[in-house]
Amino acid sequence: MHTGIRLVVVVVTAVLAFGTTLHAQRSEDARTVVALGTAAVGANVAAARDAAIQAALMQAVALVAADLLTPEGFAESFRRLNESLLDRPDTFVQGFRVLSEAVAGKQHRVLVQATVPVKPIQEVASRLVPSAPSPPAAGPLSLTIEGTGNLAASIKFRRALAATPGVDAVQIREVKANATTLSVSYRGAPEDLVRALTRQSFDTFSVTVVDPDPAALKMALVPK
């Protein structure tokens, strides 16, 4: 059996059989879990350790996903969720540390504590699993944009903002000489909206973050 397939089988088995025995600390935005990862020891010990860590991170993401969807729902939707979640666990892990490691026979084993944000997994699940719970929609987000004295840049930005996935409505709340405050109805986390906007490419200006605090979110249009 291919190594990648074997690791996936190990993860699913761990989720369904042992998921409830792993220690988990929950908070509103993220969950911290302890997961075990293993990899075959070859000539390159460092590579085996890295592979074991990746396997542990994959298991951590799988544990959180299985808990959010229920183990049965995760198993039923595994084929759809496999590529989006487990093939790139680094995307869904906020941070981790290796608690312990050991070599047993021909296997390198690591025990990893990983912090996994909840909302990104909920958003993936809501797209791929019809019955998956969607993340709760927050109230309108107040977004202040500096540099809107340049009317052309301001219009381009508002159009891009309105076209951003998850944005339902954009309303102007206040206009000053070089700053505009908007009310944005957005289905998702504020940091996801910020990330989407700063990744967009404009020909005459770029978008930077001035204050990432969701309670006073502020960005700026910087001329190129």
C-alpha cells in the first residue's frame, strides 16, 4: 500500500476509534488537541521526523473536523473532505509543538500538540457537506478605508469588496477628506475578509492593513 494511503487509513482509524480519548482544550475560535504521528525510519532521520510531524498534524485536523461534523458525518463525507482538509493540514493548523518523540523499531513516533482554528474547517465543510453546520454569521463589520481621497481608487476598491465571496452588502457610513467608513455584511471571520482583500491585485494602488482589530478594522489604499 502506498505510504500516503497508509497514513490516511491510520488517521481515519484514530479518529473513529480513539478520537474521544485524546485530550482537547476548546475555546470559541480554536481547539487544541494532542495527536500521534508515525513515519518509517529510513536513511534520512530528519525526513522521517518531518513526515511523522506532518502525519500528526493531519490527525489533529481530522480530529477537530470529526468532532465538528460528528465522526459518522466525517466518515460519510471523507472522500469530499480528504483533499481539501487532510492533504494540506498546515493550512488549518495555527501552531504546534512537539511534546515528545521516540524511535520504536522502524518507526519514528512524535506526540504533537496542535492548535486548530474552528472557522476555516466549518467553512470548508459547509461548502462540501450539505448537512454540515455553517459558521454563524456575524453582524455588519465596520471597515474604515484610508486613502479614499483618490476617487478612482476608492471606487475600484469598493467594487472589489462587493465582489468578494462572502460579502452580501456594502454601505457607506461616513465619508471624510481621505477616509471612508463602510458597513460590510460578511459571512465569515473578519481576518478572512482582510486576507482576501490584501491578496487582490490593483494596477494603481495596493491594500494594506492599518489596524486588524475587528472592532476597529482599518485598511489603507497605498499608491504604487
